[in-house]
Amino acid sequence: MDKVILAQNLTLSYNTQESIINDANLSINSGSFVFITGASGSGKSTLLKAFFGALQPRSGSLIVGGVEMKDIPSKKLNFLRRHLGIVFQDYKLVKEWTIEKNVMLPLIISGYTKEVSETQVDKLLQHVRMTHQSGKYPPELSGGEQQRIAMARALAHNPIMILADEPTGNLDDYSANLIWRLLEGANTQLKTTVVVVTHHIPEEITTDYKHYHIEAGSIYEVV
């Protein structure tokens, strides 16, 4: 099975003095569902940043989607990101844009026509049960509603992989359950690779998954 992420002797840090992830190894197969757990400050979000190129490896190798992330050229990084869906804990929605336009953003970047983009956005807003809010702006929505919009945006361009950072950390039970169902659906129905950083794995998850845990800068597979 193809490896969509492969890390070998990977070290990550924000400066040259202290490593957050140290000499780590992990592999993620295409089409798999993966949880990465660890205590606050353990390096979960740091690792996720490296996966989408917001932080480059200090040493070792990190290959994402067949691309070596160390010293990756910006043009190649932008191309890779067009094939990723990213879900942040704080949503990262454009406050001045309507909900419809926020979901459409990845499609605009990828060069889809207006007609195709509008059709896809309509479908996704129905999927996350937010059609009635399409003309509103992010500040008018609750946190759970904003995260559902962020999830729709992440799915808009049919990414090969979704990276989610504590996607349900601040949500009510209804919204959290819906987010997990959407992530599971993307994985089982669309064969999208899903990588979720979280404090703990929810009991609601029914699909098979792989589990890595970060502790003291090391990454362990939990079996």
C-alpha cells in the first residue's frame, strides 16, 4: 500500500536549541484513518504543521504525498497543499466572506469554474446541514457551525488527505458527532486519508484506525 506520509529520523523544532519532535519514525498508508494523541505541548500540532509545510524538518526525512518536505520549493508546496484539506481548531474562516464563499475558497484556488464551484458548495452545505446559513458571515455563527463550515471547506476540492487539529475540541456534542461522521465518511466512502491530532480518541469512532502517541519528543505506535 502506498505511503502518503513517511517520516524517518525526523526532528522538528522552532529554534536550534530545543527539539519538540526528536528522531521520530512513522508511516501513514494512503486511505487510512490515523489518530495522533499526546498531552498538551507534546508536539501534536507541531507535527501536523510539518505535514502541510508550515514547519520544515530540522533534520531527517519527511515525505508527504511523494514530496520531500525538507527545503521544499514554495511552488511545489503550493501544489501539494491544493491536494490537502486542513481543519484547524480555531476554524481559520475568512470573516469578511460569506459562508458560501468560504467553502468555495479551495475550488477558486484550484481553478474550478463558477458553475462547478457553486454546485459543489451547494452539495457540501447540505452535507454539513448548513444550507440555510450560506449567506451569513462566520461571526454570525456558533463555534460548532463554524467548524462544520471549515469541514465543508476541507472537503470541497476532494483532497487526497485531510489533516485535522483537535477538530472537535470546543464543540457541543451534536456538532462534534457530526464532524466525526463526516471524517469517517470521507475515509470510508471517498478513501481519503484522514489524520487527526487530538487529546483522546472518541468512543464514537467505528472505523478501523491506526494510533500514534507522542511523549517526551518520541512517537510510538499504539497497538
